[in-house]
Amino acid sequence: MLPKKKQLAVLVTLALSGAHIHAQEATDEQASETEAQNMEVIEVSGFRGSLNKSLMEKRTSVNSKESIVAQDIGKFPDLNIAESIQRVPGVAISREGGEGRQITLRGLSPSFTRTTLNGMEVPASTDGTDSGGGVNGGRGFDFNIFASELFNRVDIQKSPTASMEEGGIAGTVDLYSAKPFDYDGFKFVSSLQGGYNSITEETDPRAAFMISNRFADDKVGVLFSAAFSERTVRQEGFGTVRWTTPVRDGGGIFGDTSNTVVNGTPDVDDCQYEGESVDPINCLWTPRLPRPDYFGNDQERVGFTGSIQWAATDNFTLTLDGLVSKLDNTRTMYNFFHMFRSTFEEITPTSITVHPNGQQVLAGTYDGIKSRIESRLQESTTDFSQFVISGEWFIGENLKLDMMAGTAESDARSEQYRYNMTLLEETSYGFDFSNNSNAPEVTYGYDVNDASNYNLSDGRLRATDVLRENDTVKFDATYLGDEVTIKAGFAYNDRVVTYSEEQINGFPDQDSAVGFAEIMPVDDFGSGFDGPLDPFLVADFDAINSQLLDVVWTPRSAQSWQVGEETSAMYLELDTSYEIADMLLRANYGVRYVKTTTTSEGFIQGETVQIENEYNNFLPAVNLALEATDDVVVRLGLTQSMTRPSLNSLNPGNPSFDYINGSVSVGNPFLDPFTSNNVDFGVEWYFDDEALLAATVFYKDIDNWIVRASEERLVDSAYYDFIDNDAQFDPVIALDPRTIPYEHSSPINAEDRSVSGYELIYQQPLSFLPGLFENMGIVSNYTHVNADDIEGMSETSYNFTVYYETDQYGARVSVNKRDDYLTDFTGSNGNVAHGTTGPTQVDFSSFYNVNDELTLTFEVINLTDEYERLFTTGDGSLNLVREYNHTGRQFFLGARYTM
């Protein structure tokens, strides 16, 4: 066998080249002469080749890391980057319109994961529905802005090293686009797919190509790639916009329940309102805004990458990378709801059926109900660009310098045209969840599709823009010694996020919707839905916009803000190895120091208020990888990491003062970052070629957890001039904010949290099976997370893929499952919390190689047409449907040509 240090050197070399190794046995007499030949290089392509390269990246890394490598040039394992990442242990994703948008890593929300592109932290924001968070103004990265064809590798760093930039307590996702020096000579690849959705029944194109070549005796390389796709998808379903009870909603109780027919028995103890006992019906949970839902998406995405590399000398290489992407999305949203909110005293329940749990209304009919049809047209665009220049310079045999400078910008704008058609008179309405707990049968007391029954009012015409700008400069020096590698470096980042809102003023309300309404322009609405759904009357956007609308956008300065963030970091890192009882211990030690300066700006009375803050962090890291045997690697990571506060929580603008009682509601630009002490311990057994059995235990002790709470302190001096000019401030009766502490309702660093869990991996080609079965393989993992009050955390999740692959054809089925998770612990309308039912996503992919150049592909996304289901918890013990909809199956048939 090779000595361990020589084995490691070969492993690293082969990992960098993307090859797979297979160690053959040799007799003791031959070992001294043939040890180099004992490392056989086997080229494996396709999905199995991608797995092998990823496994090699993991095995040779000193820290805890997962990798996803392209199956071939410009061919990522999945059509969406987030959906590929979700197959990594510890990762779960959220979707927007059926497509992966953001990731949750080890139970922590997207804002705790940092994302880089070609070595530089990058911003990316897209928009979404209200329940999906709208336009992303936080730190989370939206992966759906990019086509997967633009990338050739993704690394998920779970345990940090000192040389990695700070910011991700959960981890860091590193994206890499292709470079010409990755390939030998000329390469060209193109692909074309047609995508068909089972609900829209429309076919959308998806195309990509890449061309790369080297010139001037291989000293210059040029690469260009492009990807284009259209996507037409509909979400159809039923929603309640939460459940509520009259006594909790704050709008009074039912006007008259003396003649209500009640089937079943309420189990609500003593139902009280304002200190007096009332009819138990007033304590039963009722759908707040029961409604059929329609969300239509017409999406167009285009992206380009370019890379130029110049090997100026044998020791110096210069690289220029660029990536430009644009995502356009037109959303059409229709909701037809009946209102159980605020005005309960005007509602009379005529008959109700109590759910067997005694807590909620299973079915009911009511008089005095108000009805409304809401129609929204949301036109959104995200423009992204990044340009990075980097250099690698070997100065002599032992010293290397790396330099990088880059700039990136993401501009996400969403314009929303929202109209309400309100029923002119109160009506009767009934719902019945008896046959379907997610989508009831409904009854109406009027002709719902007669436009003369409605007015047209309350036009809400808003625009939101999130502009993110990042500039980065890095310098790294590496000493390459025989026994030790020493790295030191400096990094500077200048980040600015600007959030702004605009509106169109003066929409002319209409007494009648006649002439401005139409039957929903989707003739097969609800045809494939698991429950009753019927088309309904909606606003005619073209008629309204042409006849009533004057498009002049006016800034909403009070709702706008900007946060600037400058960071300067230095680090020192050492890599070495030790021989311990015939075992090789690879070690990485380091410390990182970072200084952060924030400048937060908001608006008060139309004027700018600006507040600065500064904090410093020392972040030590120790990562150890012990080659315990030829097949077993034991890892230990002891690290500290940080995540900076969410951006909107730093907004000092738009405060709400109560001068008489001495209180204020406002953001907090003085927040400290989350900091975490981390332990990662793992054992990996590479028990066969291309096979792995692994277990990792992790623990994170997080300090400075940010919550919104009340805190008594003096008002910041930045507000004094504004207070003096405020007409509401009367110094005769007001509490003096200069000398008397005010009760601040704002985000504060108030708590400590801990996250712990474990990850299991089993991966193996089943080549030991007989006959045709020898071409099968399994990739699987399981994650369990323990944490208290962490939004977006699923306690368990798992991935399972079974594949069958030969040189000519192959197929695989992948299953991804996560548990239910809570998205909001503050709740609303009396609910303790909001949550999402954990989905089970099943995908299929296959290929057939016609020859060495041409490959045919067939893929199915969401093979089982999994439904998205949101819920509320009522008093904390219930699971009440909030939204229930589906986006259908997506079929992709395509061809791929390579030369």
C-alpha cells in the first residue's frame, strides 16, 4: 500500500482533476516497484461521475464540506440550483411557484447561510407572493434567479476555516461558473428542452450553450455560455388567510346567536369577551377569509457567463469572470373571499357543525357576510451582474499570491396593481369542510358573477425596489512548505442595500364594476384540483389601466431605507499534518478578525435620519481530519462564526412616538451580530469504490439572538431635531426624551439559542448485484435537528435517490422529504404560530446517448404533483389550513449536443 502522505497527495491531485481512484492490491514483493500503478484512474461520466467527483471533494477536504459537481459540461444534476442543493444532508428548501427559491441549512433560516459566486459574496433578490415573503429585502439568497446550466460546481461549507469570509453561521454555499482552463482545447455544448406543465398545458422552451477554447499555445482561454428559459405555471387552490375567533380577532362578537342551530358540542371551557361569559360559538375557530386562489406566473429567465484567462507566464495566471442574469416574472393573482373579521357583530350564524375536536367550525352558514374579489397584477424584474478579476502568482517554489477584485449588483423591482371589487350588499355564505379538510364546498346567496353586484374601489398601486451593491477586494499570501502551509490574507467589502417603495395616488373609485370586470380568463380553472374550485369574476386589468389609471409613481419615503455595511477582515491560517501511530492527521488552524461598520438611513417627516454603528469579532477555527485507516476519515471542527442582523431591522426611520406615555416603536441600528460556537464531529467510512457510510454530529451555541421586545432606554440623539419639529410633541405635557428613558419596542439582542443534530449518509453503486442490477446505485441521507423556536426548521428531513446507469442510457428517481415547520412564532388573529406542511418532492431524470455527441433527455419535476399546504395552529394545538394549492407536474424532453 502507498504511504499515507503519498496516498493523500494522489487523492488531492485526482480530486482536482475530477478523476476517480481505485486502489488495487499488490503483493509485498511488487509494492516497492509498482506503487504508482496501484492507483488506477477510472473515468466515470453522467450522474455517477458527478457523485464520484463530489465524493472526492468531500474526502480530501479538511473541514466538513459537501459538493455538487456538474455531470458534464453545462449539465448540472437538476434544472434548479436550490433543488440540487436540497439533496445534500442538512439542507431543506422553500419554493416559489413550484420552483426552489431559498435554502435552510441545519435548521437555520436562509439569512444564516452566506452565498458566494466565483469567490465573492453576492446578493440576489427576487419577488414572491405574500405568503412567500414578497420581494426579498433580507440577507437570504434567491437561487431561482440563475439557470443551473451556468455553473459547474457548488460547495456547501458546513464548518468554516479562517480563510473563509464570515457571515454564515449555518454555512457557506460557494457557486462556481466554468472557466476555459478547466478544459483541454475546444469545447462546445448546446442543449434544447421543451417543458410541459400538467395544469397550464403549455409548452415552454429551455435552451443553453457553451463554447470554450484555448489560443496562443494554450496561454489564453476564452469561454462564453448562455442560458434561456420560459416558464408558465399556475398555482390553484383554496385558502383561508388564517383562522380566527370573534373573541380573539378584536372586532366584537357575533350579533345574534339565539337562533343558531348547533350540531356537535363546543369544547372551549368558559368563553369570555371583555370579562363576561358569551355564547361558546364565539370561541370556535372559523376561517377568516375563505377563498379560492389563483396565482399565475409567466416567467422568462436569461443568463450569460464569460471568462477570459491568460497564463502570462508559467507562474502567473490572470482571470476575468462575468455573469449577467435577468429574471422577468408577470404574476396574475385572483382571490374571491368572504370576510369573517373585524365586524362580527354584523354576522349572524344560522347553522354550524362543530368539529369533533370541539375547537373549530367544521361547516356553517351565515348571514350578514361581506364579500370581496381581489385581483392583482404583479410585474417583476431582477437584473443581476457580477464581474470579478483575479490573479494567481507563484513567486518562487514556496510562495503564492492570490488577488481578487469584484463588483456585483442585484436590482429587484416589483410593481403591483391591486384592485378590489366589493359586494354592494351583505349576503349569506356557507362552507363545509366535512369531505375535505383543506378545500370546502361553498354556497353563495347571490349571483357571484354579476358585475353589477360589486363596486370597484381601494386600488392599491405600489412598487417595491431592492437594490443591492457589493464591492470586494481580497489579497491572500500562501507559503507552501514541505511540512506546513501558511496562509494570510485581507478582505474588504463595501455592501449597500437600498429598499424603496413607490405608489400611484388618486385611484378613482367606481360605484359599479360593470365595464371593468370579466370572468376569470382561465377556462379550466380548478380542473385538476383536489377539491371544488369554480371560475369567478375578476378585474379586467386592461380596461382599468387604459380608462382609469394615470401611471405616475410617487415615492413612499417613510417606508424606504438604506443600510451600508463596510467590513475589513484579516486572517492567519496554518495547514499541516502529523503521523500518529500509522495514522495521518490533517490539521487546519486559524483565526479571523473582522471589523464591521454600518450606516443605517431612514426617513422621518420626509427628512433623512442616519445612525452609525461598529463592532469587531475574533473568529478562531480548528478543523481536523484523521485518516484513521485507509478507508476511514474522522473529522472534528471547533469553530466560531457570525451572522449579521437582518437588514430591515436596522432601519432607524418611520418611528412611532407616544410622547405622553414615553414609548416608541422603531428599528434598531445598534444591533450586534449573532455569534456562534460550533462543534462538528463526523466519521466517514469509504468502504468500497464510490461508496460512503458517514455520520456527523453538530452543535451550535448561538449568542445575541435577535427578537422584537420592549426595552427601556434613552431616545437616540439623532431623533431630537425631528421631535422638536413634530407637531405632536408638546413639551408642556410630553415626557422629555432627552432625560427620561422611553419604552422602545424594537429588535434587540435578548436571547441565546442552541441548535444540535446529526446527519447520516449512505451512498453506494450496487455493482455487486447480478446481471442488469449491477448498474444500479443508491444515494441517501437523513438529517435530524433539535432547536427551540427557530423559524423555518424541520426536525427531520431525508433524501433518497436510486439510479440505473450504463454508458448508453440511465435513469434515476429522487425523493426529498422534510417535516412540517413553523414560519412565524408571533402568529396573528389569535393564532400562536403559522407553519408549512412538510412536502414530499419526487423527481425523475433519464438520458439516452445516441452517440458520443448527441444525448436525449427526459425529466419530470414534481412527479406526484405534491401540494403546498400552509397552516395556523390556533391555540397552539390545532392544524388549520391556511393555503392549499398545487402547481402540477413539469415534463421536460430535450436533446444535448457536445463536441
